[in-house]
Amino acid sequence: MTVKKIFLSLMTVFFVFLFFSQAGADWKTVQKFKKVDVPFDMKHEDLIMEKGQFDFEILSERSLNIFQLKIYKKGKSLCAVTGKVLRDRLPGARGEEMEEVPDEPTLQMKRIPVKKAVYIIFETGKQTEMFPGFVIRFELEYE
């Protein structure tokens, strides 16, 4: 009876460990942008972020190809926004021009007045070791 009890205890510990190790995603920092000036108020879910300077951190969950934009103000994490991958390889593989891809990572903001949305577009660039040539778009509302 004790061997069975020990076996069940070990199996329980194993399954609990397995569950919790898979539950937490392995997020890696792809790029950080410090002191980004945003000249308008942004909104994500119920949170309104007043215009000013923000720090942006782009994270990826490598195995699932999921990207998040984490927004900080004065060192405090405000929110995380999931992104949409617009391009996932260097354009030369599809016959496009390579000149359109920057060497270094870039960040652009485009307001879409019809949707009252702002697109934050992150491009990894040619020289990046992690995800070269990727373009990821994050969408927020603005006021």
C-alpha cells in the first residue's frame, strides 16, 4: 500500500509541475524604446493613458509567434497589447524590394481617424538576430 501511495504522490507532483511550467509563457524582450513622445491620449480597454512620454517594450513568445507591446510610464507597467504579425520574413523571399526594410528596429505611430484608433507599427529590421524582417502592428484607441 505504501508503494502505491508514494507513486501517486510523485505523479501528482509531476503533473502539478508540468501544468505550471506550461501555463507561464516564456516571454523574451525583442526591443525596448525609451521616452517615446505620444501627443494624444491613448485608451486600452478601461485604461486611459494621458499624452506624454512612455517606454515601450516589445515581447515575444517564441514558440507561438505571439507578440506583445508592454507600455510603461515612469517605470510603472500600464498595460500589455497583443500584436498582429503583418510580415514574418524578409521581403526578398517573396520577390519584394529589400530597400523597404530598415537596418535597425523602428517604431511608427499612425492614427486612423475613421476608426479612432492608433496603430503602433514595429519593424525589426534586417540586422536583428531575433525575427529579422518582421512587421508587427499593435492597435489602441485614442481620444
